[in-house]
Amino acid sequence: MEDIKKLLLKMREEIIRDINSIRESEHAEHNEVGDEYDLASQERERELGIIMSAQEKNKLMAIEEALRRIDEGTYGYCEECGEKISKQRLKAVPFATLCVSCKAKKEAKEGIFTPFEEEEIETFEEEPEETLEEEE
């Protein structure tokens, strides 16, 4: 559990650094003067920065929530069915709140895939399903 907490803290630090970097670049670009093409390019970069910033903020909130659940002792349990989330899933997406089955059902129902989870998913060699309790 301590390894996951360290990973979440590292992820949180990186996101905060990225958000601050986006804000600093937006401020620097706002003070520059240029022609129409420069202004259009700056506006496009600003819009992308806002989108990225919103995704980063959502990811940051998910990480903060995972850290809170660790402190409360509720981390690793699916919010939908109450079953334990597999160790493999938590390694891939340490801020996951749903088990693989419930996440798949939710995505199928809503027709969505959460963008910040997509980038965190890694491939693992075939291992038997383990839960956090087996590790402790």
C-alpha cells in the first residue's frame, strides 16, 4: 500500500508542476505582441492549454480522492459493487474507483472512455488475479 501511496504522491506532484507550467506559459504569451498568425497560434495553444489543464485537474482530483481513501482504509474497493479491485488494475490505474468489470459496464452504458485513465494503462504479463488483501 505504501508503494501505491508514493506513486500517487509522485503523480500529484507532476500534475501540479504541469498545471503551473501551463499557467506560466499562458501568462508569458499574453504579454507578447505579434501579427495575426502569431495571435491565432497563441490562441490555439491557449485553448489546448485550457483543455489539458482541465484534464490534469480532473486527474489531480482523482488522485487526491485515492489518497483520501488510503487514509480512510477504503482504498482498493469498487465503489459500484464493493468487491476488491484487482492488484493489476490498481498498478495500472492507482486512482481507480471501479473494478474492471464495473468500469467496462459503465463505459458500455455511457459510451465513453476516461482520457486520463487511457494514458495510465500498462500491459502486464499474465498473472493470476490478486487482491490487495493477499498482499498484506
